[in-house]
Amino acid sequence: MTTPKAIIAAFLSLWMLAVQDVPAQRSGGNGTDAAPSCVGEWYGGIEGGVPFGMSTFSSFGADKTRAGYALGLFGGYRFHPALSAELSAKWGKANLAARNCCAESSYWLGADGRTYHAPVAGFAGADYADLKSAVALQQYGVRLNVNLLGFFRRTRQSRWRLELSPTIAAVGTKADVQTIAAGNSLSEGRTRWHLAGGGDLQASYAVTDRLQLGVYSGITCLSGRGMDGVAPRVHDVNCLWESGLRIGYTFSRSRRKAQAREGSLLPVVETPVALPDTATVRPEPEEEPQVTPVETPVTDMPETAQDFPVIYFDFNKSNIRAEEMEKLRDICHILQTHPDMRVSITGWCDPAGSIAVNRRISRRRAEAVRDWLVSQGIEASRLEVLGMGIDRDETDAAKARRVVVVDNERKEAQP
């Protein structure tokens, strides 16, 4: 049988492997593969379930199944798309009664908590089959959540999470052994503390960018004496099995931290300045053919210089696709034809991922367009860059991943 020490050793081994894996999983330095939406988020919530105990007595007793209840709080930090760590506190009760084997053996439990084969004259006690145990529970633990979907690129930003959660905890149990018929207390023990180890399997879904709903099921094994307050007889297992629901909420980071790590969470407007080459996000060489500044008029271009083509991007990317280059040339021609025109370059994203990450990706897309135009001789002071994040009004995700260029005069004239 798996012991708490073995479970704890497995937990620590998994933790070390997870921490070593973090640097390899992060995005490249060029910014084209943005960090997943879950990175760097604080979260918390409540969870509640139905625990079943297994010791000398069991929740699956000889007379009937006796379910308990548990309710708790949790809070943690998600530092990688596949990894998060959290603290939890939980309180509840487990109800147990004699198993078939013990009930049929007619063991007798004395008021001293010891087991006898027959009643002792003049000494309070009762037959095992006539007893139940109500165990008050309190649990304080730490767990590592390993999101299996976070290891795959296609599911890394999915709203679904499937997590294995090894846990170590301190569990306090206080057993009240009672008669089934009258509910009279035969013996009420003191609170005993156990070092515990185990794990859960969790599945959750992000209903919104902040709210998550999930289910869990798992086993926690306790060290030391049995939780039920009944002397061991035949069985030496001492475990809790619990299933229930979780409601989580993701909190925003402070504005200062967000600016330091990802840029402001509010729409960002850049004061136009000439940027060094190291600050630009340029298309990959194979995707950007060598282009000379456009000097001749392009056919079918609007003479009003008011309407610009929209540049579309791949999911989670900020590099410009080769098929979008002709649109960039059209934009460049308009700006060359109207040297006094100043424009706003606005990036947008689809709803997948967190607000903070989409802010960053949308800005990088706008910067990629700005940098290409500067490379073609357009003055940076004429180009204003904004990152607006998620476009919730656009139902087509492919159309939401875009950069829109607008003449500032036309923009100011709009109501």
C-alpha cells in the first residue's frame, strides 16, 4: 500500500522536475511566441465536496453508506501554462461505521477505546455493529497543479484545464464514537494531527477571463492512528476520498507589475519616437521579401487617403505574414502620397487567452506594422501605436486578429 512518505517523495520529485522545466517552456526572446495567458496570475476561490473515510470503520459501512461534507478556501499563483502552486484550508466531517467483516465478527468496543472479543462485565461499551463514528476534519495543505493541456502548443491557451495535483497537508481529526440507534456518545477523542499525502484529478473550464468552474476527485492518506477513534482491527488503512466542485477567480496584477512585465493593462498610446533596431519586431526573413520604397501609384487606391487595408495575423503571432505585404505597400503609398498625414496604428486580438497577454500581443502587432513603415522611410513621428487587446465585438476570431490604420484627422472627426 502506498504510504504518505512515498506520496510526499513523489510530490517533491515532481516539483523538482516541474521547476527545471519552466525555462524551457517559456517563449523566445523575439516576442513572436507570446507567453501563454496563464503565466503570472494570482487566483483564489472556494471548494466543497463529499468526503468518504476508510479506517477500521468505513463510510461504506455494513448498514449503509455514510457521506460527509467539506468546505474550504484555496489561493495560488500560476507561473507557467502547465504549472501552478496553491495553499488550501478545509473543514468538514466524515461519517463512518463498522464494515461487514467487523460487524459480523461481533467485536466489542469498550469506553476506553480498546477492542474486546466479548463484553466486559460492569464496563461501558457496545458491539461494533451498533456503532458509528463522526469525525471532525480540518486540513491545511500545499499542492502543485500540473495542467496536462499546458504542455501542448495547441491546447496551451485553452479554456479547459486538466490537472494532476499532488498534495501534502497537515490533517486534524477528532472522532466522536456514537451508538447508531440513539446517537449517544460512547467516547469522544481529542484532536489528533496527521501528516498526509495524496492528490487530486481536476478538470475546470474558464467561463470568463476571470471565473473558472471545475470538479475534482482525489485521495488523501493519513499517517498515525486511525481517524475514526476505533482501535485498529483487521484494517490498517487510513485514507479519505473526496469529490466535489471548485469555483476559482483570477485576480489582476498591480499596474506597476503589469507595466514592468507586459506593458500597461490599459490601452497603450506611444509618444512617437524613433526606436533603435533592437526594439523592433520584424517579420521573419523568409516571410518578408526585399522591398524598396514605393514611388509609383498603386492601382485602385483611394484618392481620399482615408481608408487603409486591414492587416491580419496568425493566432498568437505578431510577425507579418507574406500574403499581407501587399497591403503594407498600399498603406506606405498612401502615407508617401500625403506627407502631412498622421495615423493611428491599432492592434487587436481574438478572445482566446487572458486580458494581459492579449494587450501585449495586440501592441506588438501594431509595432510590427509601425516598424515596417519606418523601414520604408515613413517618419516615426507620424505613427501612433495602440494595443487594444481583445475585440469582443468581432465574432470571427480570424478577423479579430488584426491591425487597423486610421487617419488621425478622420478619427478626431468621428463622434
